[in-house]
Amino acid sequence: MKIIILGAGQVGASIAEILSREENDITLIDYNRHILSNLRDRMDIQTVRGEASSPKVLQQAGIEDADLVLAVTNSDEVNMIACQVSHSLFNTPTKIARVRSADYLAHPELFCNQFIPIDVIISPEQIVTNQISKLIEYPGALQVIDFANGKIRLVGLKAYYGGALVGHELRELKNHLPSVKTRVAAIYRQDSAIIPTGKTIIEPDDEVFFIATQEDIRQVMLELRAIEEVGHKIMLAGAGNIGLRLAQSLETSGYQVKLIERDPDRAQMVSEQLENTVVLQGDAADEELLRQENIDSMELFCSLTNEDEANILSSMLAKRLGARRAMAIVNRSSYIDLIESSVLDIAISPKLTTVSALLSHVRRGDVVAAHSLRRGVAEAIEAVAHGDPKTSRIVGRPLAKIKLPEGATIGAIMRDDELVSIEDDTVIEDGDHVIIFVIDKRRIHDVEKMFQVSATFF
């Protein structure tokens, strides 16, 4: 696939790095010569220096035969104009743009071929807000991802003593939960991936990824760790776009929310937009302020400012002062590796979350959703099976006879909005939604091929 990426920031560079490893033809446009030079030295990509929305620059990048334009510059307006130029002058098949402004997003009718021709809009702030909301809903989870339009979810968490299944073979899960359709898709032990079998024994500190319906998630979590009650007292630090959106979402869901903002003007403006949230003007790393606001009674402290160091330090302080859990937005990947689990409960990477949201739109085959896992090491894909035994590698075949790429496991099959039990003799049918966990991203292309219908396959 020929893809032109506009903007060499964190998201643009990350998606370029991922896609360049997967036999894609990537060209990256940015105005910063130094950044482009560094990226070109360490990636198999082409680069063009110039204004991302310029027709001349786009032509230099090969827009005439591009399959997809991904506009992720720091300017909403540049992203929108670039999509307009790509559509009007070059008839580019797919245009994806990052749009941050709530003013634009409040008018979805703008984004159509008659006005601003963008096929897919990516809003990082909304994506991160949704992610944090799910983590609040399931205390103890490290990652919660929707599949099949939210009917089932993939949940990652650490197993601890107190969970009924810890120290036991995985096949005992059926005896513990006979009426629950769930499947463990992957296990990571000391950062090494384990493909689970019925004889696999769950050990403390294993990072376990399982799939279940929303109503069954808590039951499965209880098998892996002592489950925590959902807390209703939450303190947020930072009233930027993410902080404001999250506070609005939480207060409408019945949570008791306190929001700390350093800037007086921003604090005043945000307080006028929130109904039941207590907005405090001050420094989230001020120990006296946290004590005055009863940080020790908070089930969760979440730091959401634009500064990694401030987020880490204020979350560490909140945890030391008695907050039950602490999570923070952290942009630098090197920081995440250092602090997650040992210092904070969860470090959230907006960059990786946004990249994950983009993946489903660049995957081959009928891929409905694709999510990056474990900071980009693994990936979970939801794809629709099409065809018959003559045209498909998977349709009409029992699972025992399907040769999956090395390191890939089938985590779930959805048929007519119902989870199908996964057994060796389970047969995949045309139209089934199949969720596959891939521990080695070099195998992604092989997984995509499995879902491509071929007139010559027998």
C-alpha cells in the first residue's frame, strides 16, 4: 500500500515506523529538515520537505497514485486543506485526518465529499478520554479494548494471588465459570510471550490478556486477581481538552470529581462548563493542597497535563499521600518503561493510543478494528471472514486445521452478535468476525492474507 503521511510529530513518526516494517511504501512530509533526516536514517521510508497542504509538495511525494493520505500535522486547518487538495486534485481514495478542535468536531456534517472530504477523523483527545473511562470502569485493568462494536472486550491485567485461577492450569477456567464464554488470548511472563494452552499454569505477576463480553469481564477478572470496587471519588490534574472532556464524562456518570488546574483563567473557564465537578486553581504537586482536598479518600488520581515530568511527580505524590490508584499521561516511551507498575498503576501514551486507532484503516483485508498492545509490541485484529473453502484460507475449516502464523492466536469468534465457543472442531463461517492476537507484529501481513479472498486459492 502506498501511504503518504503528513506531519513528522510523535504520531506521524510512530505510524511511519510501524507501517514501514510491513511492506508498505511510505512517504513522510514535514517542514523540519533535521527531523526528516533522522527518521530517514533509521526507517525504510522516503521523505519530502515542505508544506503538507501544498499541491506541489504532495505531487513530489507521489500523491497521484497514493492509496491513502494520513494528515496528522499539529494544525487542524492544514490537515483539512491537505485532504481537500488530495481529493479535488488527485482523487486520493482514502483520506484520514487528525482534528482536535471541539468547534470543528461539533459539526460532523462538514466532513463529507461535498464540503471537507475526510473519510476518517481521528480525535486524540476523545480517544484518550475513552481509554481512561474504560480503565476507571475496570479497576486493575491495564488495557481495555472494544471489539464487535463494543459487544466484547479484550482486557489486559496482571494476575495476583487472590485470583481463583492463579497457580492453576488454564483449563480449569471452564470448571470455575461454566456458563461464561471467555478465552485467554496471550500471556506475558517477565516480558516473554506465552501462547496459552489448557495446561498453562497462571503465575503471579503474569500479564494476561483475555476476551469476554462486557457483562462477564468482572467474573473473569476475579479469576485472576482480587477484584477492586469501582471508586466514585476521583481527582484529576490538568484542565486541558482531555481533562475537561473526562470531567464532563465522569460527572454525568455519577462520579464525584475534583479537577485541579494551575492557570487561573483556564480554571475559571472550565468551571463554567462543568456542573458537578469541583474545580480548584492550584498546583497538583502541592502537598498541602492535596491534603486539604482529602487525597487519601480518593480512589483514583489521574494527571493529564502536557508535561510528562509534572504528571509523573504529582501522581507519585498523590499515591504516597493515600490515593488508592494513580495514573498519568506520559508521552515519552522511555519514561513509561521506567515507571509503569513500579511507580504508577498505569501510564497512558496518547501517541500509542492514537496510532492504535489509525491501524484498522491501513490494514489489508476486511479489518474492522486493529489495536496496538503492550506499547506497540503486539496487536489485536478484528477481521471479517469472507468466501468459502475454495476461495478462503479459513472459511469452512475447523480451527484445528487452520495454520495460523507463528505467534498468532484466535481469541474470539462473533457470529450474529453471539460469541462462538472456540474448540478444535469449531468451523469459521462466511461473515464471522474473528479476533486474532498477534504477539509478533512482523506476522501482521501473514494474518491479513488469511482474510483476503482469492479466486485462485484451493
